[in-house]
Amino acid sequence: MVSTDDEPLLQVRGLGHTYADRSGRTRIGCADVDVDLWPGEVLAIVGESGSGKTTLLNTVAARLTASHGSARYRTRDGREVALDSLDEVSIRALHRTEWGFVHQDPAAGLLMNVSAGGNVGERLMSIGARHYGRIRESAATWLARVEIPADRIDEPPTTFSGGMRQRLQIARTLAISPRLVFMDEPTSGLDVSVQARLLDLIRGLVADLGLSVLIVTHDLAVARVLSDRTVVMRHGRVVESGLTDRVLEDPHAPYTQLLVSSILQV
Amino acid sequence: MTTTRLTDPSPLDPTTALPVLEALDLAKTFTMHLQGGVRLPVLSGVRFTLYPGECAVLDGPSGIGKSTILKMIHGTYGIDSGALLLRGPDGAVTDLARADDRTMLRLRRTTLGYVSQFLRCVPRVPTLDVVAEPLLSARVPPEDARRRAGHLLERLRVPTGLWMLPPATFSGGEKQRVNIARGFVSDHPVLLLDEPTASLDAANRAEVVDLIEDQKAAGAAILAIFHDPRVRAEVADRLIDVGVFVPSGAVRSGRVPSGAGRSGPVPSGVENEESR
């Protein structure tokens, strides 16, 4: 969470995504979003389902087309690129070499019939690794880092539990040392104890690797544990943003106050 | 109340010391949108100056707004009006009332230490790393960070057998000592202490007093809340009466209804703050 860099990694201005629903009416996925992400910073995007937070994530990650506004990204070699000006090949190259995307459903981010080691190795090969021994060694290191037992390296994720699958997806994502990681509800859909372990693992990796992360979550506790800053979304728009502890303890927008007051106190 | 500016010399050492923190008419009102937009003015006209090497204690009964002042300085609560000038180690003065998020995050890493009433921690992180974390996030080499963390845990009599365990299952007093160790590990020039001795026995209370004296001697400026009169008598250089900052007609409960302040999420299955 430290940065000496004085340039944002990502600058999002007036970004929005609209789409046509089944009856052909134009719907707002997200609109007029301004967000900056700085190197080494974790930014949480919170809101209820339907608030547009995942649409925003996908639009920033250029998995959806922006209907208006811009997202600018500073690449590893220091160039600032407007994501909507890039063709599909360049976007794919960014996803392969500089970005990571952790999906809520591990199956969406894994090769389900390929071994755990192969899942990590394939990602390394996509950036040019060719030496089998080194790829396997690196895969083993990554599996250890996400606490997957060494003797499971040749098993496919279909034989893994939900928590293990998610940890494997994280290993596969981080193996190429991405500069920017998108996470879409990475801990949802897991048992509570598994969630806590995963959260802790993510937190450690983010700190150790100095990752910049844009994470979508409906769980304010996840935002609290992981993020430096938080953006609150409702009806596709940002209603409040700021330091995570301030958004949670001194919320100003009526909607944020409702969200914060709705949390169950254990 | 004086209107000392950050450029004025310190009364403690008129030749060298400049104030490190100065509050000029800070005000805080909570607007409760879930209660029909009712406005609760909790503090106004907050003025004080804090110098290096001193410990000032916020004074007044429970619920009067002492913790609110610490949270305004730390940035956990926004500041509605006034100026809060902080002089960083590099001499640069920042108005915390207007500082952006990145500046606040940087100042928390470098300048502003804060010991809250309760330990907030993630489930599986060992105690030693919980304490070392502020140093690790400031990129201190891990061995140095852990050595310093261990030194503080030793001083606070946390048995070495517990260091590699997460503090989740510790007793209240042990957790509080871990919390204090974490707060004192960084040597920040400004230290905000919110009742750090609340659940400690006499020996540990004495140790905390020693830690505070060490920090003062090293030039830290400390703003603290202590209900324990013995501790207060030992460490306080002066008292700041918070009662004079309470606007007439303010709700003096300190329990702001949930929805603004006071309520924080507890991660599902995650050991976290017990209350606030």
C-alpha cells in the first residue's frame, strides 16, 4: 500500500456503459463515473446487486465497451493509453501481460480440465515462458503461496473444493506479476471460514506484491479489511467515495448511511 | 484560548520547537438521513495547539466528543469547518480538514499514529505481524520490523509463546497490549491514544506510561484520552477541556445513532472490533 509514484495507474472520467434490455429500451449499467487508482492502492467498489459495480469493473477492464467517458491506463513502459482507443488485440495483450482478473466463479477464470500446475503454467507460457522445468517450479511455488498442497499439482480444479479453486484462480492470476488486478466478489459464494482464510491470503499477497487492485464487493467488511479507499455505487452512479474507514464510520450520503446501518453486528 | 499559529515558537522551548498540530475552530455535525435528516452538532470551535515532546490529555465526561476529536485528526471522521494544521517531519504543513485521501494515507504511514480502543485484526495473521504491520507497510525490512515488534511485545509482557498465534482468541487485556504495541511500533511524530490503558493491570499500565514517556523524550507529540486518573496524573503535561467545544443544545450521549459514525461492519467469520 505504499507508492512513491506520483502518477495514477488508472484514470477513469465520466465513464459509463449503457445497454438495450430485452424490450429494446436503453438501460444504464453505470454512468458518469470518475475514479483514480494509484500504484499500490486497493480501491473497493461497493453497492448492492444491481448497483452497477460489476458493470463498472468490466467497463474499466475493457471487457465491456464504454458508452461514454474515458479510462486511461499507464502501462509498464510508462505510456498512458486510452483504453477505448485500443483494438481487441492490444486489450488482450494487456489482460495477458499487465492485468489480472479474479472472477467470482473460479470456473470462469480457470481451465477446469487442466491440472492445477497447468493452470498456472499456461498463464506463464502466455507471456513467453518455454522451459518446462522452470514453469513447473514456478507453478509449484505459486501453489504453495496460495496454500494448495504440493501433491495436488497434477489434479484438475474439478477435484478441488470451492475455496481451493478460488485460491488456484488467484495463483493463476498473479503468476505473471500483474500491475493491476481486477477482482469481482472474490470471496462471495464461499463458506464463512473459507472466506476469512481467502481474505487473509489476498490481503497478504496484495501487501507483499504491492499490487494495485480494483475490487468489487457487496460486503462492507471485505472492503474494510482489504481496501484503502472505497467507492459506493447505487443505480449505476457513485454516491460517495473516500477513505474506507471514513466512508464506513462517517458516511454522508443517505444511501451509504442505510448500507452501513444495515450491517448485522455479531 | 490563544490563536497560536504554526509559525509561533513553542512555550516549551521558545528557541526551536514549532507546534506540530494546531486546530483552528474545528466543527463537526452528524446529519442523520435515516432519521429524517436531523442534524446533530457534536463539536464546534475546537481550538488547541500541540507541541513536540508533550502529552496533552483531552478532558471531559464520556460522550462529550473526545474520541470524535481524535477521529477527526486521523481522518476517520470528516471535518465540517475550520482548519487543522499538521507539520510533517519534512516541515511541510498540511491542512487535514482539506487533505485528499492519498495525503491522509501517506500521513498515516509517516506522521499520524493512532491507537484505537479496540484491536482490529484479520483472522490468521500472527500477533508479531499484527504489531509489525505498520512498519511493513512503510517498507521497513521485515526482520527489522519483527525485531521491533518483538521488543514492544516483550515490554508489554505478551508471552513469546503467543507471538506466532493470531490475537483473535486472546483475552481483552492481551489484545489491548497487542494493540498498544502496534500503535507504538512506528515512532510517528504525532500519536493519538484513545484510552490505551482501559483494561490493563497495574504492571502493564506502568509500562504504557513508560512507553509514553519514551515517545515524549524522543520528541513525539501525544494527544490522548485517559479515564484512569493515575495514568493521567503521570503522563499529562496539560489538559484540554473538551466541554468548552460542545455547542449549546448538543446531544451529549456520544452515541450517535447508527448510520452515521459509530457503526462499523464486522466481517462475517472475521474476528474484528468488539464494539466502538
